Amino acid sequence: MASLPRRAALARRDFLALGAAATAAALLPGRAFPAIPTGVKLHGLSAFGDLKYSPGFTHFAYVNPDAPKGGTFNFAPPNWGYNQNPETFNTLNSFTAKGDAPPRMGMCFDALMARALDEPDAVYGLLAEGVTISEDRNSFEFSLRPEARFHDGTPLTAQDAAFTFKLLKDKGHPSLSLPLKHLDDAVAVDARTLRLVFSGKHSARTMLNVVEFPILSKAFYEANPFDSSQLRPVLGSGAYKVGRWSAGAWIEYERVPDYWGRDLPVNRGQNNFERIRIEFYQNRTAGFEAFKKGEILYREEATSRVWATAYDFPALTAGKVIKREFPSEKLPSMQATAVNQRREQFRDARVRQAIALCFDFEWTRRNFFYNSYERSRSCFEKSDYRAEGMPSPEELALLEPLRDKLPAEAFGEAVVQPASDGSGRDRKLLGQAVKLLAGAGWKRSGDFVVNDKGKKLSAEFMVDDDVFVQVYSPWVANMKAVGIDATIRLVDSAQYQLRQSTFDFDLLSAAFNFSATPTRDNLEIFFHSNAATVSGSRNLPGISSPAIDALIDAIGAAKDRESLTVAMRALDRALRARRDWIPSWFLANHRVAYWDMFGFPEQKPDFGFPVEALWWFDKDKAAKIGKG
């Protein structure tokens, strides 16, 4: 991974002469896709105009275009989005902020365009055979394919698409509604022509997100409410549709045999399983036992102890189950603990820093993780966007105007969590935590620290799995040692989802991947003031900072990949200095186990790993292990 070299600190008067003007020019507010021509129908879009696939391409390079169809893929999804929950579900509407929907509901819906997983930000026509950008670059006109159909056989038209974007802007999950805030209008010019009109205040790369939004049926939602109360399958148009299900227990997605888009270049070689089944388990142990018995066929292991010690069951030793690692995607990632600044006691950064110092990663890695994780340093780990060392002149050009709104640490060495002595109770680090708490006005009174009103400093971790009770208990013990009234609350999955979406917690850990080419819209959901009070957003700490907002705006205005990287590193540096999130750990690979009954392209794409879409059932392999 490339990184900026360490540099000597620059005097304030000097950085202006060392590239600031060039950086500022690269970040002036710009128009959408400046490298792409206007007035011409395009088969694809990318952030900076680079497309791997030419018009007329037949399939993506990372698929097997001749993959057979058939079989059942029963798996435990390792990731999910919107309001989805991997442990239960009580709604089949995945696009509202409330309720718990099952993962992979998106397979039932088509979008205007589909992302290529071997390019950092390219999208190609799915529902839309082409898109034309207006001269002012504020309008996008999509030519929809006449053969597009919903699962009931009715045509999917521009009226459905226009209805969808207005609905999602008004009532959609924040991940859908926030990127549409600058959408002025969605117009069905005719049955096959959709025009999306933006205000001019949108990010230059907003459209890369918007074209992947699900297109919904206008007729369906005129007859049914768009809310979380529905356990009725929503009419879709994608490669799969909801089949059998039992609320909170399991769901099956059935491949649509006459799917209208099955032979499109963006779909060929994908969506190969006849049926995809997801079963819901309230804890990891039950899910692992189901995998050992062959009730679950694919599992990405999230528990180090299990990976290191428990994969010795009969099916694995007999060669029926394969255990291996696949390289992670080249995507910025963050696994960290949010400290909720909507709670008054956490608004002082010194308190947040003191809490972070109580986490002994080195002890935890040795005793719980079997030395398998690395310490996270950044909000954009595993990417070129991770800040290193002193700020470059180009970063300073963005940071310096915000000096009075950022911690001084943002202008020095990039903040990292200090390594402990590995004892589990590093006296030096805990002593620093005590001093920080005292400096923030928390004084010792008996076993705890109190403020000037005599109120104890309390902090509660909210978790939804016994594994985290074990991992966080030593952290809690250290917090108690420095005077914090720290506890852990284990809640069920539905309560966890509700309390997370309404920000009803003190401390909560989460893991996220960002786009390889982050957009302003992506980042707003996590870090911008706009999202701090929006239920269901990913701004879990409640960050509300004009400086962070300005850096996100700079990312949105970046005109080339170099200036984007500079702005992302500046944002990372600022977020780490603010200590809104406490970085925890990350893995360099996917830890995967599966029953040996599948085929897949050996070379996985760099920017995605949707096994349910790319793999296929191999009947000969299945027969050899008794699962034919």
C-alpha cells in the first residue's frame, strides 16, 4: 500500500508556496464527470472517465460466462446494508429506515446501472442501455431497455423509475435519501426515458451511487404502504424473487427462470444458484454447529478462536469441507468503536481518548485473537487513503484554513493508538487516562470519578453477541480501574438494531467498507453534520463539525484521483485527531470455509466478493461428498 513519506513539519507561511495553489485548483467546485463528454449516449460511467470495458462487451472478466445454473446456496451472509439484520427479520421492505429486513433483498431488484467489481468506480448499463449527460452536467437522461419487466410480467417504465427516486428521497433509508437531497426532479420524459435533474450543489460523483439504487414498482407502492410493517414480498424485477420464508427464522430467494436481464453483459455468468437460502441464528455457536452438519454450506468465520481451534470436525478432516483464505478487497475499511457524543459526558475529546487508552489491543490479540488481527490505525484502513506521518503540503493546504476548528493533533504526526506493554493493565497508559479525565473535570471520589455536580462518569458498551462480552470485559475492567463506571449490556438483535438506528447507546462497535472511490454522499452518511440527527444513518458518534463537513466537500469536489487521495488523507487525519471513533482491529484476508460442492473463478475481483452471485453449484463435486 502506497503512503505519503514522512515529512518535516512546515511553518504556516511556507506551505502556501509548496503546492497549495495546485491542490486548491484541483478541489474547486466542479461539474459532474468533467472528463466525460456531454450530449452523447454513454454505455458506462466512472469517476474520472476511465472504463475497462468497451461498448459491446459480453461479460465481466471475473465471471465464468458458461457457469451452470442450479442447486441451493445456503449461507451465512458476512455483510449487509440498509435496515438489514443477519439474525432476524420482521419486514420485507429493505429500503426504509425502520424494521429489520433480511440480507440480500437487493437481489430481487434491478438498478439503472451495475458496478464492475474489477474497477474502482465504474458502472455499466443494466435497466438503462445508456445515459446522456446534459451540457451543464446537472441532468442525466437514461434510455431504459424496452424489455425490462417486473416479476409479474408488467413493463418497468420511466414512470416507475421517476416514482422511485422521489419516494426514496422522501421516505427512504438514509443511505438512499441523503444522496438524493440535491435531486430537484425525476421526470419520465416518456415510457423509456428518465431524466434526473440535480440542483448543481450535488457532488460530481453523486450519480455513481444513485444509479445503483433499486427501482421499485409504482403500482405496488400505490397499493401498499412504504413502511416497515409489511411482511409481503415487494414486487421486484431482479434475478431473484422472494420464495418461501418464516419470519425471523429463514428465507429463500428463488431464481427467476425467465428473468428479463439474464443475458445482459453485466449479468452473464452471475446469479447461478437456483435457490439462495439464509437461516437466522441468534448466536455464532448455533450457526457454526449448523455449518458443521451441512445445514449451512458457506461460512465466513468471524471468531478467531473458532478459526484457530474448532475446524477439526469430521467433515473437514474427511475433505468434504474446505478451509481457506481469500484476499480482502482493495476497499477502505473501518472497524472501530463509536463514542456517542449525543451523551454529554463524551463531548470532551479527552474523555474519549481516556476510554481508548483503556483498551489493551496487544493483550487482547494474544489472548483472544490467536495473533490473527492487526491494530487499526485509520478510518480508511487497507487503502491509500490512510494518513501517515506528518501532513504533506497538499494536505496542509486543506487543513490550514480549518486550524481553529480542528484539534492541534491534526497538524502533527497522524494520530495512532499507542501500543501497550501487553500486560492487560499497562500502568503507563492507564496513568495517562487518569490525567486526561482529571483535565476534563472528572475528579476521583471513592471508586469512581465524578464531575462538579457529583455525577459519576458512566459508559455502557452495547453488544448483541456473547463473543463481545468476553472481548470487552478486560476493557471494561481497565475503565473501572481509572474511575469510569463501565458496564456491558447484551441485547437481542432486534433491540440492538433499533437502539443503533435511534442512537440510544453509549459505546457501540461497528465495521464498514467504503467505496474504492469514496464520494461525498458515501462519507456524509458516516461523518457529516447532516447525518448526525438522521435516524438510521451511520454517523454513530454524532459528529457535527464544520471542519469535517468542509473536508467532505473537498472530497466531493476533487477533479482527479490524486487530489481525491489528498483530501481523503486530510479527512482521515482530522477524524483520528478528533477521536470520534476508537479504531480496533482488521484482517488482511477473508477466512472462509465451505462444503466442497461449488465452482468459482479462482481469481477474485479486487473490489467485491459476492459469492452468492459469482459461484455456482458443481453437481459432480456434490455427488462425491454425498450432497448431489
